[in-house]
Amino acid sequence: MAIELFNNGKHLCLMFSDLVEEDNGESVQSNQFLIVQDGNGILLDPGGVLTYNELFVSMGRFFPPKQLRYVFASHADPDIIASLPRWLQGSDTKLLISRIWSRFVPHFCPQGKTEGRIIPIPDEGTLLPFGDTNFEILPAHFLHSEGNLQFYDPVSRILFSGDMGASMMPASKAMDAVTELGPHLPHMRGFHARYMVSNKVCRFWVEMVRKLDPEWIVPQHGAPLKGRKVIAEFLHWIENLSCGVDLMLQDHYQRPQKISINQL
């Protein structure tokens, strides 16, 4: 089901949150996003092969998928762009991705299919002209991936934040915007402590986002954060969180002494 995040009659932002079946416990809930403006479309973090068919059909109700102009990938994980070969085949779209990952992307695709269709984004990010709007592709390195990027829409004031702000929850709960951080933290704490690389880069990111002053922070997993109150609470929380390498100890780097997996 498509969730309308913003619509002023000319500029539309949609979130798709329930395209991955979770019954077997082997997949992770993920969100995909579509921005439509003046008959042009940008697809953000389109997902893997599990999402492609449903996403293609669902977005077709709002925008012809074959006219897609860009696919944006915050990083190169499979749940972000494993479906890329099908989008390249089904449209003339080009991929926006960090230049760090741009040379790895062809490994997802048949030989020659990415030629001339990858736009490498430099480490400092870039402005993306799109009609009368300049979207901002923002650096978010090591949150969690090296070469990580985020996408800011100044019309809707939505920051599409990739894994930053993510929460682990069923798709049915991911549809509801979060306006108070406290009850939501149990869904966020473990993920951020493990996947964000260090408090240092979290603090750098917070400083950048406070200057943006977004109305929404919408992650690739879980529920979006809506409103300045909850966003301020989240920024305060994440800038003070010990995570990633901050938590690593010498004991975590020892040779294993026993078999700890089920043998085939």
C-alpha cells in the first residue's frame, strides 16, 4: 500500500512499506520511496527482488514506471538495489550512487547493461536539479556504510535517511508516523548501536541535519519520524549514543573455541 507523505498537487512523495512478506522470518521489512514532480519520477532505495513486482505495479497507479528518470541508492546493500537490473531493463533510468560503490554496481547486472547509466556522486554530495527543484544528496558516510548518502527534498522538507533512524518492526506498524521518541526507542536502540559506526560520525551528521531543519526523517526500515519535536528528540539521542566501534572490546576479537552453529 502506498502511503502519501506529501502532496501539494504538483509534487508527490510516496512511501511503500509492506511489499516484503515477513512470515518466514528470513527477510527484513523495508521501505521504498517515489517522488513525482511535473511528470518526472525518482525512485529511492528500490529494494531487492522481493519488492520489484509489487513496487512496479503499485507505483504504476501514480507514475508510469517506464518513464522513471532516476533511481537513487543510499548505499549498495542488497535490500537497497538488488532489483536494479530489472529497473534498468524496464526503463531508461539512471542510477545515482556514491562513487565509492559505482564500480561495484555492475556486479549486480548483466555485462554491459550499466554502461552510461551510473552517475557517481562525490563524497561531499551534490545538488540534483529536477524541474524547478534542487534536491540535496547529502554525505552520511559510515551511517552505516562507507560511501553512504541521504536524499533531502526541500519541497516536502523530507530527509530520506537510509538506515539512520531505522526501526525494526512489522510492516503494519511501519505505516504510522512516530511523533514521540520514548516509546519508539526499543525498536531503534539495538539496530543503531550495532550498525552505526561510531558516535563521532553520528555527531557530525546531527550538526548537518539541525541546519536542514526537516519536517520528516524517513528511514529505509520502520516508521518515519514526523515533526520537529520528535526529530529534535532523535537528534539528541543519536548524538549521545555509543555505537559501533565505540562498543568493541579486545574480547570481541578472539579465535572461536567451540561449534556454535547447527551443522548440516
